[in-house]
Amino acid sequence: ATKSGITVESRTVRREIMAETVLSMARSMLDGAISKAASAAADEMSLLMGVRKDIWFIKDELETMQAFLVAAEGMKEKEMLLKVWANQIRDLSYNIEDCLAEFMVHVASQSLSRKLMKLKDRHRIAMQIRDLKSRVEEVSSRNTRYNLIEKNQITRAIDERDSCMEDIRNQSANNIDEAELVGFSNPKQELIRLVDVNANNGPARVVCMVGMGGLGKTTIARKVYESMNNFSCYAWITVSQSFVRMEFLKVMIKELCGDEALKKELGGKVVREENLASYLRKELLEKRYFVVLDDLWNIDDWKWIKTIAFPSNNSKGSRIMVTTRDVGLAKECTLESYGSFIYRHQPLETNDAIKLLLRKVRKSEEDMEKYENMRNIVTKIVKKSGRLPLAILTIGGMLATREVIEWQSIYNQIPSELESNRSLEAVRRMVTMSYNHLPSHLKSCFLYLSIFGEDFEIKRRRLVERWIAEGFVIARVGVSVEDVGNSYFNDLINRNLIQPSRVNIDGTVKNCRVHDIIRDVMISISRDESFACSTWDNITGIVQENLRHSWQSVPK
């Protein structure tokens, strides 16, 4: 068996970054509008005012739009038309939320609703609801009129979704190979220790490496994989967001059993998933295998892989290594392993980060003494990068072609350059991949963090209270809204999108911060989506219609 490595993904296509985030955010915003519409339509006052049918119509149309947007997120064609359409849906969702929120305030006290609801207010709100219904009809018909999403495109979209992100991600992993000799030796040795290659018997062990995007998890896992030499068969599989079950099984058979075995199983016949899975489990039962599942995102994907692809009673000391951004997923993967086999990969030490940057820009420690203010700007760039190898190498690539005297100017432009500079696309993708993968209820919570200043320490309790006040937290039966909000906070921590800054002795995160690069991309998305803007960032000339949140200073 070879260790050539196959990426399980659909054909790579190129899509614009902002088109993806606009569609994703529009779909997320519809959740709030749909929820409010359902509540308003169910209220008796909607019947008394003669607007119940209108509200139900609005709700049903919004749900249909949301379904279309799910398909549209993966499309590569007609990007500009789709982006405009998605923006119209987002703005319409904001207006619907505002109108129906006012409606619900008027009817909040059923016993006093008729007294509080003056005739003038009833007429005004009813007219607003009917006007919104007309706007919903127009936006909905625009999809048909311009053939924005056709049936054949929807099918194709499912196959192509996230494929460009996979391309950028793989390119990023190759770029981080440059960091191999800077700060990666200890993580590699720690992973080899967890793998415990000398254990030639016992159940298959799952070892997870977890950390935020851009840390070089794939590079380190690859170095560990290449150092393995006492297993009977090997496979490297990039699972990622475009996981396709049949393709996964085919690649597993090819990598672990050889090309001929795969050809024999396919054999010009109709191939079923269960047949390939059964063959694979039978072949692996008595083998000592080493498999890397790189970039795993979903719990359901892991449960399927564990149950279908691997034999449950292999006792040859086999090993499965998983890389992921999600701590919760890592815990799920190692749940049945006896012991703690999770390695939490951290950013580079400051000195290693500086060494890596200097290497990329072809400078030395002596140069930092030679050039005035160079040490100061290098330190600031390393901090801005969060000591992430991907960010350091990408920003360093920009600096390498410029004179040292220009570095301060480039540093100042990093937030705006993240939006438009192709050289920084991989860094932006690092954030947008995680953002687009968030469930809808977490997208608004995540973007809300953009109102806080750089390096601002955010108190968990106050943040959760603000989420609740904004209506971002969706209550569950039998669970307090505060507990639900805290679960949202913990989910963002587990996904490595926010960083703990103060932790109680019992492990409870009390305060958090947002990584500088993540915050820069977050602000860009928030501004483009008319979601939030703060004067704290000294962004001038931005007066957006329908802006949802605006602050004159950092909220305390």
C-alpha cells in the first residue's frame, strides 16, 4: 500500500468570497424574520386586524427563499445577480423583523391589547404588513423572472458547494510547509507519542489534533504520517466540508487495498454504498492500518465513518488520526478510546513566529538592529497575525517585495487588504470557512462580536445578556434562555472562533477575546451585511441604510 494521499472532494471551482458570505448571511437573517412571522401570525390580534393571511404568506415565502439560498450558496454562476438578490432578502428580513416586533409589542398584554392598540396604530401597522407582503412577492418573483436558480443548477450546486474553499485550503496547507522547521518539532513528537506506534495490539485508537484554521495542523499531521513505517497499510484522506460518502469509500479501498482491489469491486456493475463498506471492513479486520482523516467538520460524518468504514473489533493496534477545528468534535471522536488522545495545537511561540516572519521576508536578527523601527513593526505584525503560520507567511509574502520603510504602511492597510487583495485570500478563507459552517443561530452571535474593540476583553455574562436582548438566542423547551446563550458561547469557543482570556478554576470561561485577524474579517462581513458598525474602528464615511447595530464606543 502507498501513502500517496487523495483528496475526497468535488471538482475544484473558483467563486468570489463575498458572494458566499452574502448568501450565507441572508439565509441566516431569514431565521429571525420567519420566527417572528410565525409568532405574529399565531396571535389573535393578527386575525382581528385582518392581516393573518398576509403574515402567513410572508412566512411561507421567506421559508421558500431560504431553501433557494441554501442551494445558491454553492453556485458558481450568476454571482452578481444572486448577491444583489440575497442583499434584497436580507434587507427585507430586517424590515419584517422590525415591523412584526412592533406589532408584538402592541399585543404583548392580551388583556390590554385592544386598549393599547389605537385605531391609528392598527391601521399603520396593517398597512406596513401589506406593503411588506407586496415587497416579498416582488423579491420572490424576481428569482423566477431572472432565472437566478434553475433546477439543474440546484443539483449541480450541491456537488460544487465549498469546492473553492477546499482548493484554497489545500493551497494554504502547502504554503505552511515553509514553517516546518520553525516551532513544529515538538507538536510532531507529541503526536507520535499519542499514536504510540509500538503498541502492536489492542483496539484501534483515535488521536485528534484540534486547533483553529491556519495553525498548520495538516502540515504536522503529514509529517507524522510520513514518519510511520510499521503499519501494514496507510491512507491519507481529506474529508473537509464537501464530504461524499461513496467517494470516501472508493478512496479508502484504493489507498488501503490497492488499485486492483478497487477496480475489482467496481467491476462495471452497479455499486452500492453498503457493498463497498462491507468489503472495506472485511479487508481491514485483520490488518494494522494507519489512517489520517484530515479536516473533519461534522459529527454526523464521523459517526458514519466510524460505523461504516472501520471494523468494530480490529485488535491489531491500528490508529486513526483526525484533524479538526472543533474541540467538541475531537471529544466525540476520542470518546471510545481509553485515555486522553487529543492534542490541542497552539499558535507559535513569539520568538518562533518572529523567526518565521524573518525567514519569509529574507531578513535576519541583525537586520532588526540595522533598520530603524523594524523590530517594533515586526512585533506588531506577529501580534496581528496571532502567531498563526498561515497568516505570518501570507503577510510576510507581501512584505518581502517591499522596503522595510514601507512595512508600517502595509501593516496599517491589512484590514482593508483582507477584503480585496488576492494575496491574502487564503487568510480570509481561513475565517470564512468557519463562519459559513456555523449554524444559522450562531452567525448573528459571532458577527455581534465585531462591535468590540481590538484586544477588548469581553465578559461572557454580559455578552450572553446582550445576545438575549437582541433576540439572537432561541429558547428551548425545559432550558433557560441563559443556559442556551451560554451554550452558544461555549460552541464558539469550541470552534476556535473566540479565545478564552480568563478561566475559572472549574474550567468555566469567564472572559474572552477575538483574534485580530478573525476580528478584521468579521468587521468586513458585518459591514457588508449591514449588520454592525462601530466608530471605535475609525471607519469614516459609512452611513448604511438599514444598518442593524451601530456604536459610538466599545460597549461595556
